[in-house]
Amino acid sequence: MCELHETTTPAVGRRTLIRGAGGLLIGGGLVAATATAAQAATSQNGWPAGSSSTVPLSTLAVGAATFPAGVRNGDVHVVLGYVARRFNSEVEALVKGWCWGHSYRPISGSTTLSNHSSGTAIDLNAPRHPLGKSGTFTATQRSHIRSILSSCNGVVRWGGDYSGRKDEMHFEINVRPGDARLAALAKRIGGGGSTPTPSPIAWTTVKRGASGFRVTAIQHLLRQRGFSLTVDGSFGPTTQSRIISFQRSKGLTADGVVGPKTWSALVVSVKRGSSGQAVVAAQKLLTHRGYTLTADGAFGAMTATKTQAFQQSRGLTADGVVGTRTWARLTA
Ligand SMILES: [Zn+2]
């Protein structure tokens, strides 16, 4: 997880309480000699901080990722879950083991605790967007991040917007407990109304007996995921049994039917520079849709161009990345 964003000053202002041997110190300017014994009562954004036994937390699972220790219950959970889900579907797929939520870590010699300490911050695909590095997202990805932040009406802040050291993996609640904007946002995105959530992804269900381009794609994707089978475009007993194994490995209902959940788990986000069976699947699907390519399994400039053309034709973000939404449209 990110380490040093704790030291940047949040837009909401800093009002961290430090309990040291000398009593209660307020403000960031008083770093007492007792700092080693100090315990901050709140995280940077004013939320009560503590270990997982004192902060009310719930698990969060989005796409392939789970957030160890979870994030803070209630409206915070609704909002951070919303950010993570949109990031997963619009910016890039979340990777298992690369995402973090609550983490209680007093910082030696510092007057502040990370917002992770109150369960009000998340790190997304941390190794890909390391602390202190800017420009880890493409312009298109950044525009999607802007769109997500804009939907959150200032309630969520992105570490990429820090004035000092950037922290592009990091998203946090940027209002204090009880702020009406948080409750309003959670209500809007959690419970219908004028929801800014993008339209749900529609998948075509495929099962035994089916044949054709979707089955071919499924078979390549299974091979990509390490299952051995012949790619013949025919959904027979072998394909069915591989799907059942795959579903079991993902904790899905093992019914051998490729429905929305199995599709979402099966597809692999591929882009320029990717190679392998998932790329072959994407190339064959693009060819099927009239964007003819050699299915060589190497995602080069031509595949990127055809992907963008397909995306444009379907009203998708034309970023040239075959992500969840593009897979769904390719296999519709
Ligand atoms: Zn972070």
C-alpha cells in the first residue's frame, strides 16, 4: 500500500489529535518529543482511526480484487465500493493482491495517520501506480478517473491530485464524519434515483451445445487461464468440464454455464504489448465483427487500431484496451 501520502495536507485541513505524555496536542505544527508514545485519535480527514478491532469494517470485493481488512462500514463503504467498481470497469481491471483498504499504522515522528487508518481510503492496483510517480495512467484513463471523481461531488479525493508527492493508486474520503455530502452521495449511488453508475454490462450466456465465435473465445480464454482443451468452437463435455473447474477455482456456482459472472471472471484485459491466448480470442472476435486481423496472439498497433474502431462503433471509450465492457460487446 501507499506509504507516504500521509504527510500531504488534505484539502479539508488537518486537525489531528495527538495524545502524548504531555497531554493533548492539536495541530500539525507540534511534533512533541513524546511522538514515539503518541497516538493519533483521528486520521488525516478527521475520521476515528484505530486497529481493525476498533474501526467498524466490512469486506470489499470488486472484480478480481479483495481489500484485506476491508473498508469502513456505512456510507464510506458505499462510496469507496462505487469508486473501486467504476475504476475496475472503466479505468482498468483490479488485480488480486494489489488493492488495499484499512491499515492501521501509526507513523513514527509524524502527527498524522493515513486515512487508511480509519478505513476511509483505498489503494487500487498499487504496484502499477507506485507512490511518488505521476503519469502512471494514460490520458484516457485519467479522463475516466476525472469522471468518477466528478460523480462523487468532491467527496472523494485522488492521490494523483495531491499538490506535493503524487499517489496515483490512492483514493480517499475527503469530507469529515457527518458531512451531508457524503450521505447524499451514498444515497444516490447506493439506492437508485439519478444514479451515476454506468449501464450494467450485458453478457450473452453460453452453455453446452452452443457453437461459434463465442465458444471459440471461451476456449481461448480457458487456455489463457491454464486449462488444456482443443479450440474447435464447439461447447462439448470437455469445455463444460473446464468451465466447471474454472468456476470452482473462482468460487462461482459450478454449473458449467458461461453467464455474466463467469464471463466477467473469465475475460482478461488485454492491450498493446499483451500476448497470448486472450489476445488470440480478441483478434478472432474483432475479425468476426468485421475488423479483420491476423490471430497471431500478439497485440500490436494494428490490433489496437481495430479495437479502437470497434469501440467507437459501439459507443465505448475508444482506448484500444480490450477490457470488460469491450469483451462483453465483442461477445454480445
Ligand atoms: Zn493509500
